[in-house]
Amino acid sequence: MFTFKEEHDLAAFDAFLEAHGGQYIQCSRWQTVKTTWKCRYISGFDGDERVLAVLIMERLLPAAGKIWYGSGGPVCDYGNTALLEAFTAFIRAEVKANGVTAFIMDPPVSLRINGETQEQGVALHKTLTNLGYALNANIQNYTYKQPVQLFIPLKENGAPRTADQILKKCDKGVRYSIRLGTQRGLVAHSYTYQDIAENPKLMDDFISVMRDTGERDDFVNRNGDYCTKLLQAFDGCSDLKLVYYDKTFDRQLQAERLRKKADALAQLPGAHEKKARQLQEIIDSVDKQTEHFEKRMEEAEAYTGDNEICVAGGLSIYYAGMGSCLFGGTKNVIRNNTRSSHYLNYLRLQESIERGCDIHDLGYVFVETPELNDDGTLGALVPTDNFKGIYDFKKSFSADYHEFIGEYILVGNKLKYYAYAQLMPKAKKAKIKLIKKLR
């Protein structure tokens, strides 16, 4: 017989999550980030055995009333229909007793991977809809986890893959760009929460990158301290990785190249035909690299006071076998000349491998509102126009394209839920328009 109760032993709650592939947004650390939400922790038991854990976040919204959000859905065996049925009955009773407008969750089960239908996802959809959950097919209303993410599996047949093995499957342009990184004056550093606390300029460098990445700094560092709170909450399993363009280092590399060219020129007279061709290739290569060097120097000329320019940055969390890329971007300076975005993402991939993760999560892409399939599941998900470039970039790392089954809602109050579903998106769009006008 299944029983459910509010959990007060958060260490045991988190231990269950980590042992069963939970996500960072489902653990107790998350409440120190999402401070505007009231958090409840529910554990499910089969006799004395813990079989389910779910973080329920509560928020009171104007006109919509009390909304419950099961962050990432419950961590459990989604193939256990009896468990899902018992949990749904428990939640339905709790929704009624607490006057909740709706309970919303987004189970982390793939409906399709690389376009191929996953039986587990279809079966779960049927189970949930039979239990009374409604699929929210309006993708534009998604507030939290997006239904499409790109994952790189870090293990094959249980054995860890190396970064070089993964790199071999990446697009040619990615492999070329990563080789260029250290040849063009890029240096990378990883920072912890303590590093940021001691030197706040590091966070300023990161936000300056995000400001250049489509003016995303307001979203990324909402309220001015969101990223710092993330690093603090997940201290020990998070890092801020920054890539700098070091002008002095680049000049040193260029000086070495010119010495190599001078040596080749000195050997060229009298060299036999094959050797002469090899020497000429060195000379031509250095000349080509010199052109790129001069362009980098010209682009970086405006940064007269900075020997190191932060050109890329990413914030990642490593939890329960998954390395998640939360935020990342590149600065609008020497971007194409150094390919710092590829270099950064490869370093983040290496970090996930070094930490023993099973999956490297490159992040989500926004998609167009899909049609529904005949079986009621989401139709094909296509990236929106402004995300097609990001999609192509992430796919170039040989990532698997996971389409999730979506958000599921258990409605408690139909009238208030209508206000939430219909009015809140309009209010959100109006707020965004107002903010843009005030900038």
C-alpha cells in the first residue's frame, strides 16, 4: 500500500533524488534560489521503502489564486501505474483541501529522441490523461522547463566516453574551432561561489557577456543576484566558467609563429623540392594566421585598459549524474576570429566528464506551438526562427534531441485556472513590452 506524507528529513529526500536521477530543480537547495515560492516536500512510500519524492512549489497569483508546481514532476518509477494512480489521488485530495487552482508538473520523460517516438513517453501520456491530467499543448505558456532539450550522453554501454571520443562525432567546424582556441589567445578559468564573493568583478564580466548575447542579462541575472544565488545554493556542484582573450598571450603566440616563419625562410634557399614545399606551407600558414591576428588586435583595440577581455561565459550545475548548462554566451568582440563559443562549450563538456556525469545537458530551445497527434501527444516540435541558429549550434556537438511529453495539469478550480491560462500570458507579454519601452 502506498502512503504519502510531507517530508522533514530533507537530507534523506535529497539522497533519494540523487540516487534516482533527480534534477537540481527538484532538490531542497532549490528553495534558497526560488525564494518567492513556498516549498513543500512530499515523499511516497511502499511500506517502509521510499519510492517517490516531489518538490511542490506554491505561489499566489493575481486573479489565478494558489498555483502548485511540481518542479520537474515527481521522481519515481513512471512505469508503475499503481504508484502514479495513488499519488494522483493524494494530490487531488490535497488540491481540494488547500483550495489550489491547479497542480502543474512536467515529467522528465522523453516523447521522442531525435524524432523517434519513445514508447515510455507515449505510455506515460496515456496513463496521466486517464488519471485526469490535462496536457498543456500551448507551448508559449510554458514558464519553466521547455519541452525540447539537447543532451550529450557521456557513457556508452556503461563505460565513460572521453571528450576526444565525443569530439570526433562533432561537426567539422566544431573540431576546428576547439583546436583554434588556445592558438588564438584564449584562456579559461572556473570559479566557485567563494571566488565570486571575494571578487564580484567576475560576475560583472559574465553579465557583460550575457548583455552582448541578445541583451539577456536581465533574464539571466534577474533581481541582480540570481546567478550568485545559484552558485551559493549549489556550492560544490556548480561553477562559473569564463573565457578571456589575453592580448599578451596572443602576442607571444604570434611572436613564436613569426620565429617559425623566419626559420622556414632561412632554410628555404637550397632546400630540395619536397622540403621546400613543406617550408612554403609553414610560411603561408603563418601569413594567414598573421592576418587573423591583426584583425584580433584591431577589434580588441578599444579595450585599451584591459589586457584580458572576457569573451565567453557559462554557468553550470552538476547534480545527480547530469551536467546542466544553465546560461552561456559570447561577447560581440573577436567572436568569429576565436570561436570562443565552441571553445567554452567543449570545456563545459570536459567538466561534466571529469565530474563523472552520465549526461551533459546543453540546454533547451524554444519551439513553435505544435499540433497534437491523433493519440493526444504533442506533434513535431520545430525551433522558433530566433532559436534555429542556437539549435543548429547545439546539434553540431553531436547532441541527442529530446522532446518531452510536456506539462500536465490537474485542475482544482476551473474558473481560476482559466484566468491563469488565458490572462497570465497576456499580462506577461504586456509587462515585457513595457520593460522594453522603459529601457
